[in-house]
Amino acid sequence: MASTTIKFALFLTLTLLFLQVVSCTNIGLDDPEKDDILKWVSSKPSVITIPRKAFVIAIINNVESHEIVIDLRLKSIVSDNIHKGNGFPTLSVDEQTVAVGLPLKYPPFIASMKKRGLNLSEIVEYHDRVIEAVPTDENTEFRASDKKF
């Protein structure tokens, strides 16, 4: 059920945003309000009458982050809010892969590396020169009852 529901949410979102560049970073079921669940449980219903909603975070035209709520029973979009605050949705694995390769192809970055006589490994690799001693369990008592305070 959840898989079909999520596919429907994606389809509805893409239909709404037809002919625009859309990247969905999060598609999932939206939790019902606690009061709605308590009322539903107390009425001992034979069918599910709680509103089922999907929550979608979509980046449109690589510019705007939209928070979209879809009513799955009514098959309609309840809200579409543009996120104006700080932050940005997490990059997808594909986007991270592309981002990692960008500096290696960016001419000003390559020129800056050559100008300074640096290798990329000198910038991105980390070598921990400090070696911390890790205590062993030898001569160590972990039981509080056997400890001498």
C-alpha cells in the first residue's frame, strides 16, 4: 500500500509541476494529527476514515524548494509552500557524485592548484599525526560493587 501511495504522490506532484525541472528529495507519508487518531480509535470504526496524506519536498527549476502536502483519498494537493528559510534539502546520491567531480573540471580551481604547486591529495587527504593511547581492560574494574572509592 505504501509503495503505491508514494508512487501516486510522485505522479500527482509531477502532474502539478508539468514542464518544469523537478527533483524530489523526499516523498513519504505524512503523519495524521494525534487528535484525529484518538477520535478515530475511540469511535471503534470499521473503516479507515483518517485523512491519508503524502509529504513531498521538491526542488523546482533548481531554484525553489517546495513543501507539498497531498491528500491521497481526495487525490488533490492540499498545500504547496515555497520554503523561504535557511537550509537546502539534502543532496541525492547522484547529485553528490556530480558535486564531487566538479572541482576537478573547474578551470579556475585547476589553475589555482597549478599556481600553488599543489596536488589534490594534499588538500583533501587528512593525516592524524597525534596517536592517542587507548586504555585496555587490563587491571581495570568495571563493576561498581568491586570498586574501591
